[in-house]
Amino acid sequence: MTHPIFDLSGRVALVSGAAQGMGRAMAIAVAEAGADVMVADINKEGVEATAKHIQSLGRRAVAVGCDITNVEQIRAMFAQLDQEFGRIDFLGNVAGPATLNKPEEIAIETFEKIVYGLLVARFCCCQEAGRRMLQQGKGSIVNIGSLASITALGRGNFAYSVGMGGVAQMTRELSTEWSGRGVRVNAILPAQVMNPGLEERMRTDPNLAATFLRGIPVGRFGQPDDIKGLSIFLASDASSFITGALIPMDGGNLAVNAGGTVGPTK
Ligand SMILES: NC(=O)c1ccc[n+]([C@@H]2O[C@H](COP(=O)([O-])OP(=O)(O)OC[C@H]3O[C@@H](n4cnc5c(N)ncnc54)[C@H](O)[C@@H]3O)[C@@H](O)[C@H]2O)c1
């Protein structure tokens, strides 16, 4: 039996990065709890497959191809949302760029691009969703942060880490500005959740998996589906007194302050 406090029937969600990984899992989770969903990704074919899966659950789903680092495309996506659904109750701000560079070597243009994608463009999504939710008097926004939102990583993630630090502060500021008018804003901070990029890095660096696992007391890496419970919880009235929170989803990493689980940096 499912507790009705988690019921998302009649609500509309927009989730970015929904072709695969945590974005896909989040979109499917809120749909399983009753929401209709607009799913966005730069990978149009992949996000159409996610929409098909959601439709097979009996929910409404619309797939949109969108480069989530492009403000014009974000605005067009929200205009389409208005036409298709006419409201938004939940935003899952999942997609975001990353790069690996030493701070002494990174091109300023690369640094700017990553911080822009993670912070400025993500804020554009929050602003578009927030304006609509404030008018409705209710809504929930979840930004995907990182361990890097609150601790240094020390392994070449400099631009990503600075951007994710900003995501934490954006979450706190928006929550403080908006929660009195019904719009909650929270962040989920995942540790290493398996995805194709991480698998590739582990293949090329045989020590990486053991280094990361030393920082995860649960003793395993995350899987995309690990985000499902938090997604439903934060989208639903079950979390109505929870806002401005940075919630680790990290197998205990931050509790031991492992943070970056720094390996050799030279
Ligand atoms: N996997 C982890 O260990 C981890 C940890 C902390 C934070 N994060 C962050 O969580 C987010 C999702 O991670 P994941 O593991 O699910 O990734 P993933 O690589 O499995 O999936 C990312 C999805 O985002 C889409 N995407 C990439 N760039 C895009 C763009 N510009 N516009 C629209 N869509 C785009 C991809 O096509 C893909 O479908 C990322 O922002 C990542 O930085 C991941």
C-alpha cells in the first residue's frame, strides 16, 4: 500500500537530462507516483524512449530536445510546456556539463562554459519554473548538486566544483526568497552514481574505483534508481516543510567527510 501523501496525481513535472541516468530515473519515479511529465534532453532519441516508457505507465509524457545550457532553448521549452500542460508543479534540474582540467591549465573559456551551464543556465530553468509556480502559489524545485557543492574534490574537477558550489547557494537563496510564497527549492548531492562516463574513467584508471569506494561507507557505488525515493519525496506533499536543504545521496560519504576521497593529484 502506498501512503497518499506521496501521491502526485494531477501534477506536472519537468525533468532535464532525462534520456538516461538519474534524470531518466527521476522522471520515471514521479510518473510512477502519478505525475504527467515533460522530459528534456539534448539526446532527442533517448528522451523519446523515456517518454514512451512513461506513457506505458498510463501517464502523459512529452519529449523535448533541448540543450539545457542554452537560455533561448530553455525559454522555448517552457513555452512548449505552457502549451502542452499549462502548469508546472515539479522541476528536476538534472542535466549539467562537466570537465576534467587542472586549475592551472584550464582555459578561461572552458571554465566560463562549465560555470555558465551549471549555474546560469540552471538558474534560467529555476527562474522560468519559479515564475509559474509563484503564480500558482505552489511548487517544488530540485537541483542536482554534488559532493562538490559543499566540499572540494581535488582531482581536476575545478570548474565543475565551483559551479556546483554555486548550485548550493542558488538553492539556499531561491528557497529563502520563494518558500514563503509556496515554492520549495532543495538540492540532492550524489556521490559516485554509475554512468557511462564514470565507467570509462574507471576503465582507464584501474585505481579509481577503489579510491572512490574508500569514501563510501555503504560499500557500493550509486545506481540511477537510487534517486527515485528522494525524487518522489521532494516532489510530493510529504516534504512540505523541507526547503533549502542540501540532501546527500552518497552512501555516507559526506558523513565521514571523505568528500573528494583524494587520490594522487600529480
Ligand atoms: N553520476 C554521478 O556520480 C554524479 C554525481 C554528482 C552529480 N552528478 C550530476 O548529476 C547529473 C546527471 O548525472 P548522471 O550520472 O545521471 O549523468 P548521465 O551521463 O548518465 O546522463 C546525463 C544526461 O544529461 C544529458 N545532457 C548532457 N548535456 C546536456 C545538455 N547540455 N542539455 C540537455 N541534456 C544534456 C545527456 O544526454 C544524458 O542523457 C549531472 O549534472 C552530473 O554532473 C552526477
